[in-house]
Amino acid sequence: MTRFTGRVAIVTGAGSGIGRATALRLASEGARVVLADWSEEGLLETASLLPSEAVHVERKLDVSDEDAVKALVSEVKEQFGQIDILVNNAGISGGSYPPVTENEKADWEKILGVNLIGAMLMIKHVAPHMQERQQGAIVNTASVAGIRSGAGGNPYSASKAGVINLTQTAACDLGGYNVRVNAVCPGLVETGMTKAVFDYARANEKEHKLGSRCELRRYGRPEELAAAICFLASDDASYITGQALPVDGGNTASLNMPGMK
Ligand code: NAD
Ligand code: ADP
């Protein structure tokens, strides 16, 4: 018996990076996994890596499109009869932004639309089913950028701060139904989203700098995030709800202040 035997999980952003690693880990521990992503190419690649016994649906889903979210959830309910786990992981960064004095409203609407409103829409449509069954676990992928920000961090940071707050709200709304809601806050992880950062560092002999702000002195791997997400999604975390767990090599443990080592 493994942790997710008999469970059905939906993973958004499953076509790449952290979402892909999470889908693989869930399946390796017995879950049937529904892969959802905007990118069809990414979905097909993830599907090709899944063990054949892990049933899955491939779907080109935009999490910020409520009609599409609604359709996916009813299709999954019909096909599997249950949804035990939701991993709200789809996200975009859009790179770095100019100072707030030069921010574009359209950038804010796009990033908040996917990262924050997308997560809310998935919860809105999946949670009633979990409430009915009086069981369920939701894990949102926030970011250390939602805990603290930095120059050029808007609006990504704001969206992730919103995801942490949504995690608390949803945990309060759903706790009475035995549905848990938590978040992970990744530090720097090598994925599609951070490819440009890694490519630049490698091309300029600055790779050592990529982990320099972490107390573990290295960046993270998608599998290390998947492990934390799967912990929060599992019964091992049965008394944990409303929390945002940094998985960041110690990044947020440090003030990074001059004179402090
Ligand atoms: P990634 O780009 O490799 O994966 C993100 C996936 O989400 C992609 O497959 C993309 O197609 C999908 N996606 C984007 N918008 C979507 C939408 N509207 N609907 C459905 N799917 C959509 O990046 P990743 O690093 O694996 O990102 C996963 C999550 O981790 C994101 O929420 C991201 O913000 C968060 N995160 C990443 C890092 C990091 O350093 N990589 C750090 C903190 C937080
Ligand atoms: P990043 O800087 O994080 O790579 P991108 O804007 O390049 O952000 O988007 C990453 C991925 O997210 C793209 O490959 C694309 O498939 C998907 N994506 C971008 N914008 C949207 C959107 N509005 N809705 C759905 N998916 C999107």
C-alpha cells in the first residue's frame, strides 16, 4: 500500500517543471493523475513519462478560463467518480518587471489572472465535490516571492502573496468539511520558468551565484518541490491546513543583511 493508492489527483501546470515532477511522484505512489496544462506539447511529454497504470486525461486547459475549468472538473468527476487531491501549480512569471512607476495594468491583469484567479477558479469548482465527500487535500504552489519581494518583482510577487492568502481563506472555508488547503513556497528551482535565468548564468560563468542566497548554497530541483507537495497532499499531513511551507534551501530564514553571516 502506498500513500496515494486509490486516490485521484488533478495537477495543473503538469506539462513542465514542478508540476511534471509532482505528477510523476503522485503516480509513483499509486495515484491516478489528471494532467492539466496550457501547453499541449508539455502534457504529451509528461504523459509519456507516466507509468502506464496511472490513468490520466490530457487536456489543454487555461486555468484562468472559468468555463474550461468547469468543463474539466465535470469530466474528471464523470470519468473517475472522485477527486481527492488538487495541486494548483500552473503559473507564469513573465520575466522581470520595470519599477512600479512604469508598471502596465495589462501585465498585472495577466499574471493575477493566471496565478491567483486561476487557483481560485480551480478551488471553486473542485472543492464542492470534496466537501460532499468530506475529504480532500489542496496544495497551491505559491513562492518565496509571495513572502518577500524585491525590485522588479511586481506583479508576480503580488500574485503569489495573494495565493498564500487564498490558501488561508480556503482552509478556513473548507476546514469544517475535512478538506485541507496548504501551499508550498519554492525558492529558485530549475524549470521552464527560470530557464532564461539559468541560461544567462551559465553563459556568463555565474552559475555559482544561482544558489548563493540559499543557506544550502544551491538551487532546488523540481523533485524536491514534488516531495513537499506530496507530503502536504498526503495523510502524513492530516493535521496541517492553512499553511505556506517554504521549500527554499533556507532562503527566507536569512535576512541577507550586510554584517550578518
Ligand atoms: P514551468 O514554466 O516549467 O511550469 C509551469 C507550467 O504551467 C507550464 O507547463 C505552463 O504551460 C503551465 N501554465 C502556465 N499558465 C497556465 C495556464 N493559464 N493554464 C494552465 N497551465 C498553465 O515553471 P515551474 O517553475 O515548474 O512553475 C510551477 C509553479 O512553481 C508556478 O506556479 C511558479 O510560479 C512556481 N514557482 C517556481 C519557481 C522556480 O524557481 N521555478 C519559484 C517559485 C515558484
Ligand atoms: P515565464 O516567464 O514564466 O516563462 P511566460 O509568459 O513565458 O512566462 O509563460 C510560460 C508558459 O505559460 C508558456 O509556455 C505558455 O504556454 C503559458 N502561458 C503564458 N500565458 C498564458 C496565459 N495567459 N494563459 C495560459 N497559459 C499561458
